[in-house]
Amino acid sequence: MIRRRLHVSMSADLVKEPILYRLVKEYDLSPNVRRADVSATEAWMAIELQGGSEAHIQEGIDYLTGLGATVKPLQGDVVES
Amino acid sequence: MSNLAGLKCKECGRAFDPGAVSVCDYCFGPLEADYNYQRASKLATRKKIKKGTPDIWRYMELLPLEGTRPVDLSPGFTPLLKADNLGARLGIKNLYIKDETVNPTHSVKDRMVAVAVSRAVELGFGVVACASTGNLAHSLAAHAARAGLKSVIFVPHDAEPAQLAAINIYEPALIAVKGGTQRINALCNEAMARERWAFVNINLRPYYAEGAKTIAFEIAEQLGWTAPDHIVAPIASGSTLTAIRKGMTELTAVEILKSQETKLHGAQAEGCAPVAAAFRKKSELIQPAAPATLAKSLSIGNPADGVYALRAARDSGGAIAAVSDNEIIEGMKTLAREEGIFAEPAGGAVVAALKQLASARAFKAGETVVAVISGGGLKAPEALSGRLKPPRVIEPKLSELESFLAQLRRAENVPGAVDM
């Protein structure tokens, strides 16, 4: 199994979307939320996404970005100045 | 005996052993070094610090090492210069420059790498590694050479030639990776999972970050153990501003300072300003940026400590400025012309940010302002390509020289001979 740690953020209008449910049911991924915050204007979560392959996980990420969410590696850029 | 108590999650506060680990496996928050401050307060006294060596090791009581001899190129204790010329130009009476260009490899990274490589030795690593666009790689290659360690350094395939030469002279395993930052990030993470390497800015990040807080210690000490009213520093990964905040806070924790209310300000390039954008929007979310600026040392699109740099500025009452490439170049020129310091573009960004903040009346009359100039300009000369007046080429004849000097006098409206 492949695991990716991701930071997913979105505007408030997306919080109505059951994204975790869809990641599980439609993309056969296992999202594990470790930290999150939802406010009146924006929402974010730190998740570990587990799936059968990199391509599999990428499909889930594409679903999220397709909705308008921003998905980035949790640790930030490894490349520094 | 060390004052290092262990590592602590910045988000949930869980404690961890001080090993090669940087992320909390419960909440995924970043880890930071934690100290026994009560014990440290008895050992880290003004008197003892004053007797220390003129480098970062004078603050050993608040560094995350456990007692072995550190890997030492004597970084830090850089000059804090009163910048009267630049101050007059910007309308800031008490302006100081913390000149990091004079570090062993000419950038602030030496402070961080010295601590991280020393910790790598303590933890028994034989290989140190990093991925960098220049300054970090240069510093790591030098410190690894000094420590007798092997170094593996990943750079973007289009890294600046001057930076590559400065890295390569130390003969590291230098790997130029094709593709963008995302690809290099992924490759480094895979390599780290496979090899037992000390990636100084990844699995040793809690120690690496600690080196930068010595800037705060030095500034306070060089100002006669007082906290300045403002510090302005560049933001790339965000670790420097975050560490300066930790350093200022620790000075009160160990009772060297009774209090401090330093406002921390950041400078980013408009072409890569994810933290400045979040500051402007009053958001906690750092949206990644695709870097498009000549300031390569500020080209970090998804800054690892971005949110902590944002909080450092916001919580202290500071601000984060975004400045254009033209303003950066003008800032570099102004700093050189007014104070004799040749900075990398990040330094130009700080000068431009000073100007922006002064215009916005962020500094009250008489307040002390310290600008952190993070690295030297000789490492990034490409940024100035076509931006400076070329030299006048003449034949070796006095008549040609006189003709040129006459033109110079007319242009500058200086009567009589030009004093060359």
C-alpha cells in the first residue's frame, strides 16, 4: 500500500461536499484525518491518503483539485534556498 | 550535560526523543527542540555568554546538542552595523543591518547547517544530504568537508553556475535533477526512505531550525541585551523568521531579557509570495505558488514553515511585504551604494520591504529596526545581468581618460577634478 501525507484546503462552499466519503466509496482510498479546521470562510485538513498505487492516489487528488480544493504535500518543499 | 529536553510537536505538544525525526506521527505537526529552560536559565547568563567564542557556539546552552565537539567553521556573531546612510534615505533613524554575508559560506544557512551537521555526528550518521537551489547546498558541502562526512546534494538542473561552483569545490556527490521542484521533492523523499542519510532540512529539521535563532540572540546581545522594536527578514521556507521568534521568546524564558515586544516582518518576492498573500487575505492557509522571480533564494512555492512565519509576523504585530523584481534590484543597488554591502537578491527584497514598511509608517520615530541581510551577492551575479552600467572601455591614453572624466563631471555636476 502507498501512503501520502497531504494538506487539503478549500473555500467554505466546498465543505458541503462529502469528499471523504467519495474518496472511500468512489476511489477506494483510505483517508485518515490527523488535523483539520473549518471556519466560516475556509477549511483545511492534514490527511494521510492510503491507496493501492501512486496512480490510484493521484486519481483521488485529481478528484479533489477538480472540485477546486488545493492539495499540497504536507511537509512543504524539500528544496530550499 | 545538555539542556535539550527532547523534541516537541508544535501543534499538539506531544514529546518525542531527540532523534532523526521531524514530524509528529499523531497529528503530522512539525517537531521543534524543547529545553529545560529552568536549568538553562542558570547556565545561559549574560556573563557566561560574553566569555564565549565569537560565533553561534557562545549560545550552546540553548542549542540542541548533547556535548560532543560541534562541527565548526565558526559561523555567526556577524556584524550588526548601524546603517545611517540607508536609514537617512528611508527615513529610519535607528536602522541596523545584521550582515549575514560574512558567514563562512556567505549566508545565514551556515548557522543552521552547523547545528544540523553537528547533531548528525552525534546521532551517528555518516552521510548528510539536502536539496537546495544554492545557499544551503554550499553550506552543507563545506560543513560536511570539515566534519569528514560524505555529502549528497540535490540541486535543480538549472541551478545558477556560480552556486554550482561554490558547491562543487568541496567535492560532494552533486546531483542535478531534471524536472521541477515537485519531482525533486518526491525523489528526495524516496531516497530518504531508502538510505540512512541525515537530510539536514528534513529529518534533522528540528535541529537545523535551531541554528537560525542565534540571529535573535546576537541582535539582542549586540544591542546591549535589549530587544529591537522591529526585525525585518526574508521569507523563503519561513524557517528563519520562525526561528527568530523562538529565539526572542527563549531570551525571556531564560530571563536574559525581562521582556521583548519585537515586531517581526517578512519580505517575499511578488513572483513567489505565498506567505505575503495569506497575510494580506488574513488567512491561515498558505496557497502554493509557482515561483517566477529572479530571487532564486526566495523561490520556495510551498514553504515548509510558511504558516509559522505568518504567525510570527501576525502575532508579533509585524507585516509581510511582497516586492517586485525591479524593487529587489533597486534594493540591492541601494544597499551597495549606501552601505557597501553586496547582497543576494533576498537582501534587496529586505531593503525594498524596509522602504515599503517605512512608507506605511510601520516604524515609529526613534524605534530600532534591524534588517537581516541573509546572503552575499557574489553567489547570484546572474540576477544583475544587464542591470548595471557597463564599464567605459578606453584606449590607454590620458586624453581618453580626461574625456571620460569630463563626461563624468558633467553628468554628476561636480565642479573641478573627480576624486577617483
